[in-house]
Amino acid sequence: EVQLVQSGGGLVKPGGSLRLSCAASGFSFTTAWMNWVRQVPGKGLEWVGRIKSKTDAETTDYAAPVKGRFTISRDDSKNTLFLQMDSLKTEDTAVYYCATGGFWGQGTLVTVSS
Amino acid sequence: DVVMTQSPLSLPVTLGQPASISCNSSQSLAHSDGNTYLNWFQQRPGQSPRRLIYKVSYRDSGVPDRFSGSGSGTDFTLKINRVEAEDVGVYYCVQTSHWPPWTFGQGTKVEIK
């Protein structure tokens, strides 16, 4: 069974940092291109960024609103995906999902507020 | 970026009746590899999105056959043959033909009349 189990998240002040994790199982994580998607509560879905597999040089791409502030990485030895979020803004408040193709994590809420 | 536009944004339906959601893209989603990467997701209240349809018309495992997808180029449709109570939620189209980024439609809220 494919599982993406997320951890991290919580309340952080503007300008602060937070790291989200996504532990994968049930599929070949090492060959998967992994994504982060976010959703402001009650609103639509917004793609945040992607990391390719090691064989594709672990290339990353980011949405314009987070470029330069967020960093996606992966640890294939632990089948885990990460999202490092720095210089957080109030508008980054959202539920963050890790996703690959048709499989999504359970989501984790990040609240940026003073 | 490709802009995805869904209609309607709200869809009240009667149980057992059909429902249809349209999704238009700002440019053709035909990929150079011959595929068209248009997906449909369902998000039930309080849940993560769940993919129903990939590459326009392929149903994911476990998805009831009352769901079907069709279309090509820039015009796509999700149909629910006979709406059931468990189908309540928000439906999103998303393109992955021209990414990054994935781009999502605004979402269509399906509710029971």
C-alpha cells in the first residue's frame, strides 16, 4: 500500500523557518519525482515545487511565490522528502501536501502569524 | 503558465442524476510524447485530494465507473453518471503536460440539492 506520511508544520512567526517531512512507502521512492502542493484553508490548490529523482540529478523547480525562500530536498536512504521553508510570510499559511502522481500525503497545516 | 478554467464553480445535483464539469486550458495539453496529461482530482470535505482520472480518461484504481473523463486539446469534461452522496466535494482539473508548474482549475463544488 502506498503511503505518504507527513510531519512537521505548526505555528511560526513571520520571517521564521519551518521544515516539513514526508515519509514514503509502498512504491519506488528513489525513482519518483516528488511534489509539494499547498492549499489555503477554504481555497484552491497551488503547486509549490518539485524535485526530480537522483537519476535526473535531483533537479528542483519552484513556484514563483516561494522561489528563493523554500528548498525541496530528499533522502532516498530514508525514503523521505523535505520542504525547508525560510523567510515565511503570512500568505504562506496553508495546508501543505506532498504528492507524486495520484498519491498524496495527509497534509500538514502551517500557520504564519505573529 | 497554462491557465485552467473550470465551470461551473458550484454544481447542485440531485441524487441519482448525472453531473458534468468542464475544464478549459489556455493552450493545448497535447504533449510531444503523444499523451495529454490532464487529471481530475476529488477532494471530499476534510480530506486530501484523491486522483480520479489521469491522462484525460483513465480511471485510477478503485474509482467507481460512474466517473468518466473525456476531451482533447484544450477542452475537457468530467462526468458523473449517477451522483451518489459520497460524491460531495470539490473537483479539480490539473494539467501536467507543461510543467513546471502543475496548474489547477479553481475547483467545482458538488453538493446535493
